[in-house]
Amino acid sequence: MNPRVVGIPGSLIRQIAAKRRPDSIDLGLGEPTLRPTQRYLDAAMGDVRANGLKYSVNAGMLDLRIAIAEHYGYPDLSRPDNVCVTTGSQEAMYVVIKTLLDPATDELLVVEPAFPSYVKMAVLEGIAVRQVAMRAEDGFAFDTERILAAIGPQTRAIVICSPCNPTGRVLRASEALALVTALKKRPGEPIWLIHDEIYREQMFVDDSSELARIYPQTIVTNSLSKSNALTGLRLGWFIAPASLVEQAVKMHGWLVSCADTFGQYVARHIFADPDGIHEHVEWYTEQRDAVVAALREAGLPFAPVDGSFYACVRLPEGANSLHTAIELADDMNVIAIPGSAFGESIEGWLRLSWVADIATVREGIKRIAEYCRG
């Protein structure tokens, strides 16, 4: 067997989530509890009745790629040849990393705390990985100086998830501008920025950044999973310069041929609705405010919730996050994800996903606070 595959552990997030019981308070997986809008699915079934479920071209349906490119309107990335439709954003990220980086010479810099897939994907491909941790004492805010200082001679790309999973922090406009300004001044081959924007529609601050608007060597990954409660549809995309998309589509084609045709039909109808991609924004905004109030009332220290649908709470001094998550599941019937799943820098913290109804989330927070006091 491939030793790279054998050597990579399974998902700690899924391991803890598997401890869920029917009556558990689930603050674990990053999966919306809202239901998808039925009219988009019904309209897509109409497309199936008219056209069947045949392959699309490898890159995805032309009219969908046009709609995605025009919706975001990133400078020089607003044409259909700047878009590839993928089987979720996970495949988009994998295809981008595999296409962009040469295992013989290149290194990927991952800004942590971070979802573990970026590192795992690079390791599977034999690509060197360097990690730079944002600091707990700063509430895990993005720190441009730390990111720039971590760049090595072989660094060819930097992955930034903003809004961030797990911390909920957002790369602010001033920090993004400072990062881009410094990168543009570097001599030699440009360093690419890979911006994971999957929580773009769960944004609760005004001065967020869209790196593709200010830096030409930016690749954006995203999907319908979080914005439209369609995690199981597996419909995502990446947006990038056409020369890179042309090569990445080859890899995408050999992996999956094309994204799910029914999912593409659904996506076409969502993007045809001016508010389709934003349909759940108000609910998440109200939910976030209620969650922040509940955390304050419970007396749990937490990182600022700028975006996403996560909150990271700090455990008492010396507490082990994995041990805590296991005891919470077994003794308090609450599922929460240990910070150690997202890098060493966030050990001693828990990630809470607050997508359940607010009464359930409040009860979960209350039980965690009781555990911490004990």
C-alpha cells in the first residue's frame, strides 16, 4: 500500500463526532441544520426531466461557470475559463494543490489554526509543508508579519481560510493589504495565495478582505455546502487565472470526470436568483449574536467570532482538548471538537459548531461551562 496514505491518520473530527448519541447536544461537525430551499431542487428535477443526467464537460456547464465568474467578479477572473466546477470545495483544494505545486521543489505554507485537510493533501502528494501559527494571546487574529516571516525559500503558495475554520477569525482588509503589498515586492517567482472562502456567506464584520480583488496570483475555492445547506450535494468550484485552470481541469477530469450534473443544475438556479447564495445570511447573523451572548453569560473565554459558524472556547489552564472532548461526550452528552484537531497552536481550546437551534446551543454551552468549573 501507499505509505503516504498508510501514514496519515484518520479524521479526529469524525472520531469525536462518531461518539454522538441520539440525544446528544451536537456542537461538533460543521454541517448546517437549516434545510435547503426546495424550489432550487424542484427546478433542477425539471432540468433532469428535460435533459437527463448526462456528463457535463470536464470544467462544468458553461452557463454555470459564467454565472459563478460574474457573481464574484474578481478582477481578471470574471470569465468562464477562470472557473472549474468541482465535487465540493475539498476536491477543488486538492486539485489546486496538486496542479500548482511541484513536489520536487515547492513548499506549501499553511496558516494555522486550520482545517487539517490542507496539510494532509500536500503530504499525500509529497509536497513539503510549512506551518505558521496565529497566536492565542491575540485571539488567533491573522498576523501579516508572522505570515511573511514564515515564508521560506521554497514557499510557492500560502493557504488562508477566511473566515477561518476553526477560529471564526476573518482576515481584515488592512492585514490583507499589508500581506499583498509585501508579496508584490518580493523578487523572483511570485508566491500564490489560495483563499478558502467556503464561509464567505457567514461574515459578521465590515472590513473583511477578498484577496482575489487585490492580488493577481490568487486562487479561490468555495462551494454551496455552507451557504445553502447543501453539504451532501458536493458542488464546489475554484476560480483562478485561465492558464492554471486549463492545467487543473486535466487533473479534475481524471479524478471525477465532472461534477455531479444534478448538483450543477441546482447551482444554476441558485446563481440565477440574485439573493440565492445569500439566502441564509440573516439567520446566521442573528444566531451568531445569540451565541456570543450565551458564551458571555456562561463565562467561557472565547476568540472573537468574526465569521463562519464556529466559536473557539479556551479550556482551563493545563486541560487537554482531546481528553476534554471525550469526557464531554461520555459524561455530559455534548459533542465538541478538540482544538488539537486543527494544529498545536490551538491545543487547550474547543471548537463549537453553533448551527443547532439556539436553545440547544445554549444548553451545550451551559454544560461545557459546568464541566470547566468542575
